[in-house]
Amino acid sequence: MSFALTLGTVSFVIAVIWGPPLIRLLRKWRIGKQIRVELPSNHQTKLGTPTMGGLMILVPVMLITVVMNLANFLSGFDVGKAILAYFHFEEGSPLIGKSILLPLLTMIAFGALGAVDDLAEVRGWWGGEGLRARHMFLLQSVLALAVAVGLHHPRFLGLHEVGIPTVKELVDVGIWYIPIAAFIIVCTANAVNLTDGLDGLASSTAAVSFIGYGIIAYLQGQYPLLSFAFTMVGALFAFLWFNAYPARLFMGGMGSLALGATLATVALMSFQWLLLPIIGFIFVAEAGSVVLQVSYFKLTRRLFGAGRRIFKMTPLHLHFEVIGWSETHITQRFWIIGVLAAMLGIALALL
């Protein structure tokens, strides 16, 4: 744990130092946030704020993870020993030496996809609306399926089990692990993306979720996964330094898609992915509000000829903005709920 906390601190320092020159570069390249006209009026003041701030998170995490794993490889350190002891895997488990490569590659792949979407919006490609929803979903699904196969394949991680609270042994889900894992990754990536709408909201709640799964990894003895999770936390805290209200930088799809997909991958590697809707409760609430709003609108339009709405506006944080909550109050209250939900998730993981 002390090593993981140190890595988190180092990640924070690197990202904070990297932040100001990144903001200057984004301003120079005119990579600024585009604001939808239908959003509350106070959002219009954010027009032109540098976006693609996910670079502030991704670069330090990539640098630290690659350097530390290279050092472990050169020194011959057995990163899988603790995992073998905890889960009673046989010697030669494919988790050894490969456990952090997959979440790192997931972060890079989804970050790259988000970057293309951000640039398309900023530069006016394809109509200036970013990637079309069906194209984005297709690309996300392909990437998520590749990650799921990597998690499941016996020559890589060989995962096919899930932990259930109060059940001592892991439950084998077999080949169904692949579509389930892909579904979880796509859903979580989009849920975090939808949450990224207020200053500090997505970064603070994502940090809480990574802390939650970092603690679960520590309790399981998955120390490489613990180190990776806290490296993410350090970078997120550094980003929050610049993203807290009033934000000087937005993470964009490059950050939010990468964070969501990586969080899902970490949850899958911890075997406690059933707890992701609890530990990441805010993301579920944000995405769920959109699904409920759209579904209810279509249903009532079919039944009554005119669509009706449950919320004033979605995602959920916009509903509270419309009814008069301030941006900082929404962020702080959502963060408090996120902390409590993460605490409950960790408690359930201990059962």
C-alpha cells in the first residue's frame, strides 16, 4: 500500500507540472470546448475552454506504468505471486507479468477514440458534431470485445469468474464472460462520458471509484492492480486541480471514455464487477436518467401522441441545474453520494 500511495503522489506531481504547458498548447492549437445551445445559459461562459485534458491524466499514467513494469521485468520481480496466493491459482498463471498491460492498453485505445471525437467536434469534421452515435458505438464495441477476449483468453489473463458477496468461492461464468465484459466496458465508458458535464464532477467521482477498487485489490493481494488504480487516482487529483470550478481545462471524450473503460477493466480484474454499479453509482444514475428519459418520452409519445419527460433535462446533473442547484453544490453532493456508495461497495466485497 505504501508503494501504491507513493506512485499516486508521483503521478499527481508529474500531472500538475504537465498541466500548465498542456493548457497553453491546447489554447495555441485552439482546441476549445463547444457548448450545445440547449444547455443551461451558465454553460455558455465555458465556450472555448481548452478540452482534450484527458492528456493530463493519460500521459503520467502511461509513463509511470511503463517505467515501473519495465523495472519489475528487468529485476525479475514476480508481480503475480500475491495473486496466486490469494486465489490459489496454479504456478504459471497467465496473470503473472501481464496484469497491468491490459488496463493500460484499454486506457490508450479508448483515449485515442475519444481524441478523434473531440477533434472532430472542435475542427468541424463530419458536420462538427463529432463521431456519429452509431459509429462511436461500433468502434467502442470492437475495442471492448478485444479487451474482453484479452481478459478471458488463457494465454493472457484467463479470467472467467465473478465474486458474489457472501459467497466464498468465485463463480465461473465460462464463455459468457466475454460478452458480459464487453457490455460492462462499453456501458461504463459511456456512463462516465455522460457524467462529464460539470466542473470537477467526472474526475472527482472517478477518483473515488478507483480508490474503491484499489482498496479491494489491496485486500485481495493484487498489488500491481492496486498500484495502477492509485496511479490513476493521483493523475485524477492533478486534473481536478485545474478542472475544479471554475474549470481551466475539460477532459473531453479523450479523458472520460478512457476513464470509464479503464475503470470497468479494473473492476473485471478484481473479480468484483457485480459491485461496479454500486461503487460507480453516480455514473449509473447519470446514464440511467438518460435511458429513462428517452424511453419514457418515446413510450408516452406512442400512447398519447405527445412525449412526456421525467426529468427537466438529462443527464441527471442538468436536471438539478435547471431546478436551481448551483454547479458546485451538485458536484459536492454527487461526490458525497459517490464516497458513500464506494464505502458500501467495499463493505460488500468483504462479505
